Amino acid sequence: MARIVLNTEEVSLYRAGRLPPDPAHQVAANDLTIAVPTAGELWKWALARRWGGVRRAGLELFLDQAPILC
């Protein structure tokens, strides 16, 4: 199994279920990883858009499960 590093836009599309079929298949078949700046951008977006507690909890859960590259 390979490790795939997604950028902020790809993570956003993946979480929303709008990632095109081929990349979505690659993510599902391999290990997902994100970089520290991507995690920061996702949180920045959530705070700027004033996400509610449920959406923020979902993001936190996602980030807790995805290995983050330093």
C-alpha cells in the first residue's frame, strides 16, 4: 500500500465526496497523508467560515486519523 499526500483542495474535495473517481479510488486504495500546512489551512477555513461544533468535530476527527507530515 502506498502513501498518498493530498493538498488542501484535494482534502476538501475528498471530504465533500466530490473528488473525481480516479483520484478517489487512489485515496481509498492507499494510505492518506497530509502536510502540516494543509492541516493549518483546513482549520483556518473552518474558523473563517465559522463552522459549527459538529463540522469542526468532523474535521478534528479527520485530522486525528490522517498522519501529518512535518
